[in-house]
Amino acid sequence: MWKGVVTFLSFGKFMGGFFFHGWGGDGREEQLLEYVLENAERGNPQSVIQAVDEFARSGTWFMNVGEEKGRILDSSIAKKNPQLVLELGTYCGYSAVRMAANLKHPDSKLISLELTPHIADIARRIIDHAGLSSKVEVLLAPLSRQIDTIKSTLAKTNGQCFDFVFVDHDKDLYLPDYLLLKEKGLIDEGSVIFADNMGFPGSPKFWSYIQSHPQELETEVHKSAVEYISWIRDTVTVSTFHKL
Ligand code: MG
């Protein structure tokens, strides 16, 4: 009970910091890195995921996709078996580790975009500790400024577009970034768009687009809970893109 209260207070503190900085801003991300380096087995993604979850459950809240929604992400990745994955919103690299650990395609690659340089550094170190640096590339700057870099990275893997996109960044950018991916040909028939936080805090414009374009985005809705706080409900959407 007290851990739930402490976690909720930590969630509130994070939200205050996030408003000003775009991350916690109170040293929690650095503490997480230290905890992972000390407690997770090097080269073992499951051990890294477990260490992050342990740390987040111990009273310091993190905006990772978390365990419950993470399992939905795991099964969506397993079902699609993608070669090329894009993540919008790296944060500390939890979901990047989770996805990359489940990529079974021999030439698989995950490109993850993060806005904040020192948060990207923390993510890279956590991804490296999990032994997944060769599969994951963390790029800085928003999607709109990385299109050319992304296209040349994809060309090196003989790919042209992403099979799977995990959307977990600024909620106001869900729709414009989806439309940009479509316009630039970075998604194709059958690409999967997995969107976190569609229930909390929500992305009303993307939600309304999904609802008004059921043939373009064939969508499954999964009810879940906010990471590490089971009583705040959240929803993730898993959409299959169809070229019309
Ligand atoms: Mg999220």
C-alpha cells in the first residue's frame, strides 16, 4: 500500500519535471542507469528489463511502457516478426530493449528517436548493457528532421520502410508523425502502428483519425493500465496499415 502511495507521489513529481524539461529532471534517470549497471547481468536483455521494472516498482516512477503494456508489445512484435522497427520516443531505452530482444529476423534493426541528448546517452548505455547495441540505433531530433538519415539507414539494410512502428512520444505528434511516415513512404501495406498511452494521457487527434479511417488503419484496442500504477487505466492501439 505505502509503495503505491510513494510511486504515485513520484509520478506526480515526474509530471512536474516533465512539464519543464521533457523528462524527470530530478536525477531519476541517472539513478536508473546506475541501478541497471549494478544489478542487471551484462548481455542479458531480460535481466535489464527486470532491473528497470524492479527499480520503477520500488517507488520511483518511470514513463516506460512497463510490464503489462510491455507484454502486449511483446506479443505484437512476435506476431509481426518485423525486420525494421521505428520507435518514436526512446526515453531510457526500456521499450527498445524489450522490442530488440524479441526481434528474430536475422537482419533486424530498430531505429529509435529521442529529443534529449543526455537521455539518449542513458538509453544507449542501457541498450549496450543489454547487449543490443548492434541492433538498435538511437537518433536525436524529431522525426521531421531525421527523414533523410532514416532513409539512408534503411537503405543500408536493403529496406525501404518500417514493418513496425512503436509510437510513444509527444501525444500531439502521434497524428502528424503518422501522416509524415505515410507521406514519405516509410510505412507500407501491412506495417503495424503500435500506439502507447491512447487512454492516458491520450492522443485525441490520432484516436479520432483511427476511428474515422477504419479501412486505412485496421485497429485492435487493448485496455490496460498506466505503467507501475494499476488503478490509472490506459489503452494501447495496434493498427495494421492498409494502402488505399
Ligand atoms: Mg508511454
